[in-house]
Amino acid sequence: MVSALANPFRNVKLHWRRLMNRRVVELDGIKVSTAAAGLPRSVRSALFKETYEVHERRLVRQIVRPGNRVLEIGAGIGVVASLAARLCGPGNLVSYEANPKLEPIIRGNFALNGVEPRLVMRAVNLDGRPVTFNRDDNIVSSSLAKRGSSAEAIEVAADAFDDIVRDHRPGIVIMDVEGIETDLLSQGNLDGVAHIVVEIHPQVTGQEVIDTMLARLEGLGFAVAERAHKTLHLVRETSGTPAQ
């Protein structure tokens, strides 16, 4: 019954909040601006309906504990980072975002919640060389992977994944990078990582590439603990608790 009523209730929230011109909503206790300049209508609607990054938020609530060291790649508008930062505590979260247009939105949401994770406005790849970033008007379609002719190609600086893992020593990796996850997780160093929360994009990468990535992770001792739509939670079975 609850499931059947979920969508109607979400639509009521959407229309009511639009009507009232709500400028801030709360998701899992995290305040999020719905009035930030450049925020696409689709993202604003998801915020009003409380469906924005719903699977990632739930998994982060389940996994992250005080003192855990967390690496997020693909901050979006800073919602998941704000939640993770509140849970793991000061100095434990590094969050990467390649789209320079999102920086004021992310920092605005951090300020709303009184959190100050380390935000790095750079891409993440395997070699740390500058990369072409395909910036779309719709932020959820922006990516290092070329996804459509409407995107603006810009060059952005990058850090190498292995260097980040070596320097930050995360026990938890959260990743939503619109298709580049298969490169990073198929080849990157995951020493010390106990949990991975990753959104996969088979429409971009193809399923075969994802299967190869998962086979490599299985070989490193990871197992899929949960699948929530396109979001996977992988746990390294022999890793014990996340790094602190």
C-alpha cells in the first residue's frame, strides 16, 4: 500500500512546493537550495519530490559512520556530500566535481548545512592529465564521456585516481560520474577501500564493460551487497570496518 501511494504523494509535494515557491527543501535532514541559479527544472522537481539521489542517500546513511574516511567523485549539487560530511565528521570527506558551473551551488548547500568537506573542482581519471569535459545545460548529463552533440566541450584539470586514494586513504568510495566509473573501478587502486557506492550507466558504457568491471572487483574481494535501480553497494568481504 505504501508503495502504491508513494508516487501520488510525491506529485502532491512537487506541485505544492512549486506553488509555494519553496526555496529550500530538506532531504534526510540536509537543507538543499531549490533556487540556485542554473539549477535545471528536472533537478528542482526531483528535490521537490524528495527523489533526488534517493538510493545514494539511503546507502550513505546505512554505511557512513563517525571517523570514516570518505571519497566522493561526482559531487553534483552537493547533497550526498553534505549528508556524508555530517555523518563522518570534519576532515574525513574529500569530494570531487569536474563541472565548474556547479561550484557555487555546491558551496551554497554546504553553507546551508554548516559542513566544510574538502571540495576539489577537478576531474578524476587514471593518469591525472587534463581532460575534455562535456558540459551540458542539464547538469545530470554532463560527463567526461561524450553523450550528445548539445554538450559544450571544455578542458578541465584532473587528478589521478590512484594518487587520491594513496593520499586520502578512503575506506568508503562514492561515485557518480556518468559512465567513467568503469574506467576507474576496472583499473584504479582500491587498497584500503571497504565499501563502494556507485551508480552505473549501461546506456553509456554498455553492459559488457560493466560486467568486466564487476569481475575485476570480485577478484579484489568485493561482492554486490545491494542493487537499487542503477546504484550498487559493493562490500569487500575480508576488509573489516572502513578505514578511519
